[in-house]
Amino acid sequence: MTRIAIIGAAGRMGKLLIEAVRQSPDVTLGAIIVSPGSSLIGVDAGELAGCGKLGVKASPSLQKVANSFDVLIDFTNPQLTLQNLAACAQLNKAMVIGTTGLDEAQKHTLIHYTRSMRVVFAPNMSVGINLILAILPRITSMLQDDYDVEIIETHHRHKIDAPSGTALRLGEVVAETLGRNLQTCAVYGREGITGARTDSEIGFTTVRAGDVVGEHTVLFGTDGERFEITHKASSRMAFAKGAVRAASWLPQQSAGLFDMQDVLNLNP
């Protein structure tokens, strides 16, 4: 049975991951990691997540629990994620990464590590979003350049990156299908006298308000009609369950970089 470690276990996502691991029959909780110096060091994981004692104590570092896990689940921040990649590469461990906001240089570093280790990296671990990502190329190829494309995303007020990693991935899929380069055709918000919309641009709109877990819409519009695909996450548990599913799948794979499309067997 795959042993899971969760880093950032004291955060909202960390606690949900503990509960998702507890609910899964295919994995077991091997370790949880909290910040060095945290008052929660030594606290039982189940007490931290509010689901009773699980017999796993919070540790201040990966190295201290190296013999207790096979796969690390990381939903932290880009800088810490890269540090964890280096540590897991040295310890010969696999990783499931849901961290968003990585820049191009950081993504290249991630790819470098996957030459010798197994990593699932996805901006969104929910099954619903990944089904949309799977069908989006076919829809886009049918509509072609006759339809304008806009991507609208809404998240809670505390999210620090914009647009969301999921919104950018949706844009990348549309751009790739249409033979466009997202870096040159993306428009991030509009203000003032911008002129008419160009045929090739893909627009992004970002909303930050309240406690919205995550909503994404891909809008296709042309003269006479509008077509929308929308996903709404009502709980972060959707992401936690997807991450645990990925962690259960990963140990059977060879070294390489995978996404949730691979985990769900949605790639051609």
C-alpha cells in the first residue's frame, strides 16, 4: 500500500489531504510535515485534521520522515516546491504537485528532476476539470477560428496568483488546438479604448472575492450564439481526492512527468 506524506499539513489543503488519505482504501498516511519551529510539531495528524488519532506525528522536515513515505503530496508555493523536489530526488521519492504560480524557469527545473523521478504535476486535480481539458481540444477544433474565446475564472480573495493555473492551462489547450502561441495571443484584462477585439486573441478575466473555492468558464462566442463550458468546485476536497488518486497511481509508473490526464487515462 502506498505511503503518503503531506507537506503543509497545518493548512486548509493539508488538513483535507489528511482526511482524503484516511478515506482512501488504496493508500495510507505515512508522514505529515509542518513548518520548522511550529507549535504543531509532534501533534497527531488526525487531531490536526479533526478526525481522531491516526498515529502519525507532525514532523518539521522531510529528512526526518524519509523512511515513512513513498509519495509526497505538495500544495505549497513555488519556491518551497522546488526545494521539496530536490529533497525527494535525493531521497528517491515520488511527488504529486498541485502548486500553482510556477514561472517558466521553475517549470524547466521541475522537468529536469523528472528525468530521474516520478512526478504528477497538475494545476487542478479535480476530475471534472480534467474531463473538460480532455474534451476541450475536440470542441475547439470543431469551432475553429469562427468563435472568439474568453476564459473567466473566480477564486477566493486570498489567492495570490492570477490568472489561476487552471485558467492558463485551459488557454494553453485552446491555443495549441488552434495553432496559436498563448504568450503572444493572450489578453489579460481590458481597460480604456482598446480597439476592436482581434480574431486571434484569447481573453482572460480574473475575479477574486469572498471564499469561492474555484470556478472556471471557457466561453466561445460568435455572431448569433454563445457557447460556454463551466466547472464549479464547491469544496477543496475535490482537489484532495484527485491528488490522493494520483499518489496511488504514481508508484507503478517509470520516471517521468505526468498530469491528471495520465492518471485518469484520458490522454490519447
